[in-house]
Amino acid sequence: MFDDRMQALIGLRDEGEALRRQAQSAAKAPGEPGSDETGSVTVTLDEHGRIANVTVAAHWRSRLADEHLGGAVVEAVRDAAMRRLNAWGEAYAEPLTEEPVPSAAGLQQRLDAIDSAAMPEAEREAALVALLEVVESIEQGLDEVTSRLDQTVNATYTGRSPHREVTVEVTGGGDVTSVRFDRRWLRDAHDANLTRQLTTALRAAYEQVDAHGVPRLIADSPLGHAQTVMRDPFGFARRFGLAG
């Protein structure tokens, strides 16, 4: 029984490491900036799909009515998201070069030693129990996150600029759903100040998502614990006696 489960864990380790490297590579693929159909708003997303930069063109008033600027921002965000998704898909389809991961090399050798029965039986079983503990945390975390995911993703969080010139609504999943401007302020707002206040409101909305959205849901679940453990393979190894 121990041998069968160990073989399964070794296989999961190898597959998981390959998927992790592939996902990391794909996430770094640069997506093109997105814009609304009038070219009034340009948005660039970061590797997490959040707005890294937003620019409102100086000529926007000649192309948009004031009440349509918020919708143009949302449209530009969606366009950038689609471009990033396409870039991500292309990068994810590219084959990975088989390169070892230096930070995990020592742990991998120890896991191979476990698998080959090079360790004393008692130590081998203790190591397996430690590994299964992490797997069970992942399973429990997935169940907990899944049960609350829809509610968290669909929740709406609001960010505002300091004097409420701009109000942004973002879902728990990080999607920008609404951008509203104070009409009186917008009428005379300088383009640079408009962009600055919009950026401030977006940052405030993302802070709300970090505090209450999907990232916090995962972090507070057993899955978050497992993620923390696996980010430090040598710490994991030392904790469970897999490394000296």
C-alpha cells in the first residue's frame, strides 16, 4: 500500500513540477495592451491579470461623451484580457525544455531515495506520512475553496479615489465591472489627473479584493498552507526529516 501511494506521489510530483514551470512560463508571456473601440483608453495588464497601467488619451473628449468614459475603460480592460489570454495560450502550447529546477533538486533526490527504498523503513514511512499530510491539505483546501468560490468570485468590491472623483467596482475574481466618474469633476479634469485618480481607485479596489477575494479565500484555507509549504521545498524537507 505504501509503495503504491508513493509511486503515485512521485508521479504527481513530476507532473506537477512540469505543469508549474509551464504555467510560470506562460504567465510571463507579454500580452498586448488593450483599448476601447475609439482608442480613447489603453490598458496594460500584469502577469496576474490586473491593470498595471491605464492611460486616457488627450483626445478622448472628441471621441466620447463624458458618460461613456467609464464604459470605455471597462471595454479596454476586457480587450487587454483577451489579448493576454491569447498570448498565454500560445506560450502554454510551446514545448518546455527539460531543465532541472535547482531549488528543488535536493528534495527531488531525497524523494527518489524514498521511492527506491534507500531509507530505513521507519524513516521512509514517516516521510510518506509527511507527504500525504500535504496532499490531504490540498484536498481539504480544494473542497473548502470550491464550496465558497462562487460567492467569493461574484462578490463586488469598491475602490474610490481620495475625494471620490472616480469609483471602481471589481469582482472577487479581479474583473473590473464598473468605472464611474464624478460628472462635475470630469468636465474640467486634466488628462493626467484623470489617469492618476483612476489608477488610485483601481488600486483601492484591488486592495479590497486582496483582503476579501479569491486570494484571501485560498490563503485562509488548508490549500494556502500547502502552497506555503511547497514554496519552500528545503524547508519542507527539513521539517519532515527529508534533508539533513
